[in-house]
Amino acid sequence: MSVRKVGLITGAGRGFGRALTETLLDDGWWVLALVRNAATARSLPSTAPSRCIPVIGDVCSDTVAVAIADTVRAAGGRLDLLVNNAGTGGVANVLDAVEAPELIRLFDVHCLGVLRCTQAALPFLLESGAGIVVNMSSRLGSLRRNAAGEFADRGFSYSYRVAKAAQNMLTLCLAQEVGARGVSVCAMHPGRLLTDSGSEDADTPPLEAARNFTKWLKSAGAWVNGRYFDLEHGEQQW
């Protein structure tokens, strides 16, 4: 009898998160799909309803930890994978237009949201014995690539790049602390996704990226801890 695999995906209601929910279900996983409201929960993939369990919560609220913990326990207490995927985009791309509220909002989603969800999931991931946390990052969060001028004059927002860079540092902090305890933590750039907030050079459908992620996941293990991946081009520079 095969062992049940359970993954928690944040931002599962649309875009890459929804596509990943579908592909993991197709691959036999049980998916705890974190969405912000009941209406979105009702629209989740129905191909395997018994294995797709909604979690209603907002990664920007401390109450999300209770929603995650309660749902994991109700689903049997097992958790093997956390994909911190919930995200949002920024607008201001020149200094005169940058305002603190936008920076704070994106930092809350991309960094504090990851922190809240990982704190809630960690006890269950530790019990798994080989838990994995994947923080969905971006090429725009790479300090090396930004320092090299790769994204200069491309119109990308301050807030998104700053928030993703902060998320990357959080990923490294988590990897250094919990990697030795049996939970591997890594960052992942899923590709230039064709979503509502995609960049002008986006060329990858979310479902294609989700299938690539699911293939990558089959070989993932302790070796991914502390590393930064690009689904299209392999390991990426921090």
C-alpha cells in the first residue's frame, strides 16, 4: 500500500497555485489548498474532491496559522510539502513614485506570509521526516542578477524586487536552521509565467510550469536545502 503524500499550497485559487494544485492531484497527492475565501474554495479543482481540501485564510493575517494547523490535523496530521506560492505584484518603478504602503503590503505577503505559513506547518513537516518547503521566488529577487544590471530599465517595481529579495534571505535563514532537523527549504523561480501579473517577456503557461515543478519534485530531497532553483534553467545564483 503506497504512503499518502500531502502538500499544502498557498495562493491555490489562481495562476500557478491553481495549476500546481491540479498537477499534484493528478500525481496522486492530497492537496491542502490555501485560499482567501469560501467562494474561491468552491472553485478549486474537482477532479479528485476527496483529496483536495480547502484551507481558508489570508497569509497576511496571524490567524492563518490556526487555519493551517486545524486543517492539517483534521486531514490526518500528515504534511510532506509546503509551497509558499501566495503573491502579488507592485507598481511603482521609479523612486519618486515609490510609497511605503506598497512596500509594506508586498513585504507582508512575500516575506511575512511565508514566515507565518512555515511556522504553522513546521511541526507537521518535522514529523514527516523528510519535509520540504519551497518558497516560490522570482528571478527578480536575485541580488547577483540585479547587481549585474540584468533588470535595469526594465520597468520592474521596487516593491516586488525588494520583497522577493527579503523572501530569499528568509529562505536561507530557514534552511540553515531547520535543514539539520530534517526539513529542507529552498527557493524556486517558476519561469516567466503568463498570468495576470506576468512580465512583458512572459512566455510560460502556468500549467506547463506546474508540470515541470511536479517532475522536479520527484527527485527533490535533502539535497535541495538552501538552494535557489529556476525551473527552466536549473540552479540559480542568489
